[in-house]
Amino acid sequence: MQTILLQASADGGILPQLLMFGAIILVFYFFMIRPQQKKAKDQKKFRDELTKGMNIVTIGGLHGKLVAVEDDTLVVEVDKGVRLTFDKSAVSMEATARVNPQTNS
């Protein structure tokens, strides 16, 4: 432990090392943690704004139309007369927001 402290003081002090460590923490925060928090916040806002009649995609890839929105669950119609109940957290995105590059429209 003494050799590390002696090397730090011989190189000009411990302050440059602390500044470098602080800079690494800031870079980690702005490139890793903050974007994940923003994405989670946007996803929560989207789930809170779900309305009847929207076309959605679940996290499992199931496409359907919302026929009922309750507090914690959704009823999704996937085919004529086939209705499935999902938890709100299972919704990934709105189906119209997804762009298929293979189609021209």
C-alpha cells in the first residue's frame, strides 16, 4: 500500500488520478445509465397512454388491436373473435410506429 501512495505522490499527487476516476464515472453515467433511465421513462409514459383501438406489438412479437384497457391488464384482439389478456408491461410498442423496410408504403 505504501508503494502505491509513494508512486502517486512521486507522479505529481493523487489529484490527477482522482480527476481521471471522476471523469470515467461521468462518462459511464452519461453513456450507460442516463439513456437507460430515459428509455424506461418513455416506455412507462407510452404504457400509461394506451387507449382502446390502438394497434400494438407485445414483447413476444404478437400483433393485435386493443379492445379494453384496465388498470394493470389489456385485452388484445389478435384475430376475429380471438381475444387475449396481457399485463401492461408486456406491450412493447405501437404497431404503426414500426417501419418495414421491405414495403414501399
